Amino acid sequence: MTATVLITGAGSGIGLATARAVVARGAQAILWDVSRPALNAARAELGEAARTAVVDVSDAGAVASADLAGVTHLVNNAGILGQKVAWTGLDAEHLKAIFDVNVIGLMLVTQAFAQARMAHPTAAIVNMSSIAGENGGGPGFAAYGASKGAIMALTRAMARDFAPDIRVNALAPGIIDTPIQDTILTAPDARDRVAEGIPMARMGTADEVARAADWLLFDAPYVTGEIIRIAGGRR
Ligand SMILES: NC(=O)c1ccc[n+]([C@@H]2O[C@H](COP(=O)([O-])OP(=O)(O)OC[C@H]3O[C@@H](n4cnc5c(N)ncnc54)[C@H](O)[C@@H]3O)[C@@H](O)[C@H]2O)c1
């Protein structure tokens, strides 16, 4: 039975790499993103196996009216880091903007998926958390860390509530070299300096996270409620 994997935030980075991985194994992919140009490029690369839609996961109306036909698996990957904000500058608006995408968006898409999905022997959800959900996030990124901690709790709740029909796991990437890092790694030698704090002595790649997502989706039939770090040994 053909699997159809909905991937949010699939126009870039880890989401796009996950789309490549699932298409390579013969699945269909539904790519959602807020960037039409990014989706067009992904569609040109992936061909007939991919269909795309501009859907902002934090927009309840857009999620409710989106086409989920045939969907069997879900990767809740869309996420934003937000600007660096010291505690003195942290306000409700900042916190809300990040939680709207990273937490509320994940919840909205999961609800839509649970309603529309077609049964599949390996039915599964993968949520993209972060080691920031455990360590609190880097200085100035407390709201992001809190949102990723919320995803860990939601993953455990979803795994319990959706068992035995749908397995639900989360990935907690460390520092992965994708465009989201451009906000932080602005200095020319920033990538080298970051590598010094990682036991594996380098940043991870989007493909390395995507391979773990693909494994959780299709090759881990007795794994649910787990949070797996993909962080090169960093905590
Ligand atoms: N790169 C890292 O170091 C790292 C580490 C831990 C966790 N993560 C998580 O991995 C996920 C993917 O991040 P990435 O590194 O590939 O970043 P990225 O910025 O390359 O990709 C994120 C994608 O999500 C899309 N997006 C943003 N807001 C959206 C919304 N409201 N609705 C739909 N799509 C939206 C963006 O347009 C972009 O294409 C995020 O949840 C991020 O928090 C990344």
C-alpha cells in the first residue's frame, strides 16, 4: 500500500531533506510551506511523487481547508526560531508568535491529519523538537526552547492517545546546518566555532535528520513515545 507523507515546512532544510528521503523509498509526499518559490523548486526536483501547497500551519482556516487526500503519515517539521531576545525584552507577543507556529500549528495539523488520514500498516507521526527543549535553548532563545519542550510533552501525550493505531515519536536535533541557523551563525568563523562545542566536532546535516525521520516513519514498528537526539553527542 502506497504511503503518503505530509511534511510541514518542507520547502527548506530538514523538511525538504525528509521529502527527498521518503520519495526515494517510493512514498508520495505532500509538501506544505509558507514559501511558494521554495515549494516550486522542491516540486521541480521531486516530480510527480510530490504535491505542494502553501499552508501556514498556524492558520487554523488554512489547515482546515487544505487537501489531505490519501495521507497516511505526518512529519510536523515547520518551525521558527524567532529573533534573539533577552529576558528584559521578552514579551507575550514574541512568545505567542513562536508558540503559534511551533506548538499550536503542530496541534492543528495533527488534528487535521487524525481526521483525514487513511489507515496504513506503518501509520506514524514524527514531530520535530530540538535539544533546546531539554537545555532551554541558547541565550536569548528561551521562547524557542520552551516551544520545543512543549513538543516533547505533546509527543508523549499523542503517543499514548493514538496508540495502537498511530505511532508518534519526536526527533531532537542539535545544531544542524540549515538556513534556520543563519540568524545565529552570522560571523564568518561561526560554523567552525560552533563545531568546537560538539563531540562529533561538526554540525549535523539535514540529510542525517531526515534519515532518522524516515526510519521512525517506516522501519520502527515497535517504537512510540520516544524522543531521539540527533545531535552529534551534544546535550
Ligand atoms: N537546524 C537546526 O539546527 C535545528 C535544530 C533543532 C530543531 N530544528 C527544527 O527543525 C525544523 C526544521 O528547521 P530547519 O532547520 O530545516 O529550518 P529551515 O528554516 O531551513 O526550514 C523551516 C521551513 O519551515 C517553513 N515554515 C516556517 N513557518 C512556517 C509556517 N507557519 N507554516 C509552514 N511552514 C513554515 C519555512 O518557510 C522553511 O521552509 C524546525 O522545527 C526547527 O525548529 C532545527
